[in-house]
Amino acid sequence: MKNENQKPGKFTGPAEVRIVRNLPGPIERVWQYLTDPEKRARWFAGGSTEPKVGGKMELFFQHKNIAPGETPPESHKHIQDPGVKMPCTVLRWEPPHVLSYTFDDESDVTFELSVQGKDVQLVLTHRARGTDIPFLSGYASGWHVHLDILIALLEGAALPPFWSTHARLKAEYEKLHGTEMLNRCATRQPDSHEK
């Protein structure tokens, strides 16, 4: 399970990244870490959630809680402390299998959970639109390290460093995103009007 959980996410299109992780179950416990504000704050962001489609949700990012003693990059100091709030809207609420909500200005994120024996497979899909597309590599690296923290919490292991891991992964995801987009362009079939 550990090696599978280190694989990078895949860019499934120019504006979408998908990350698959295997977590220790049961599924209800993983669902709680996605939806309970106190549990979610331990690996990602706190904040309230109206548990229904169309419900209001607020993510409160205060990374001093998940990265205590770490020094963030200058551009992210406000996320470390005092923190930032992000209003969201619940798009799908299907306990304990699917949670989806708007994210940032022009994105949405979907968590899909399925039982795999004693484990739970989590599939995270982040879709960017418009002005969020240039930030997709940053979102991918952020999700990757946040999920590393979630796995450590669920396994009772030491938490990985956040900011240094995020910086390393962002460079890797930028390269991966560029390579995957170049490969897509190289293998793309011409549209009917281009023939």
C-alpha cells in the first residue's frame, strides 16, 4: 500500500488531475476525516459544512496546525498563520461514498470512496476552469501532500513535512503536467474540420 500511495497523480486532461490513494478503513472513518471540521483541520482545512447538496461550506486553512514550526514560502505565509477562509458549495453529498464541492474561484474537487477489503480507495479529482487552470500543478502538489498527511494520521504515523514536500512536488507536477500535455498534443488526432 505504501508504494502505491507515493505515485503522483495523473493529469487526465489539461484542466484535471486525479490522485488515487489506499487508506486504512473502515470507510465511515475516512468519511469523517473528509467531512468533520475538526478531523479535516488535522490534515487539510477546518470550517463548517452544511451536509447536503447546495449546502454552504467554508474551508479554513491554517497550516500552522498541520505544519507546526515550519517556515512557509513568503507567498504562503498568510496560509500558515493567521489563515485564510474559502467559501465553497457542496455539489454532491452521498455518505460515505462521494463528496464534491466548489474549490477556489473556478474549480471543484470530488472525493470518491470505495471499500477494498479492509482498506478504502480514495479517488480525488480536481477540475479547474478558466483562471484556475494555470494553478493546476500547485493544486496537484497540495492535494498530494495533504493526502500524505491524512494517510499518516489514519496509520498513526509521524506527519511528513508540509512546505518542503509541497515545494518539491510542485516542481515535479509542473514537469509532469507539461510532459503529459505535450504527449497529448503529439498523439492528438486532427478534428474533422482540420483534415
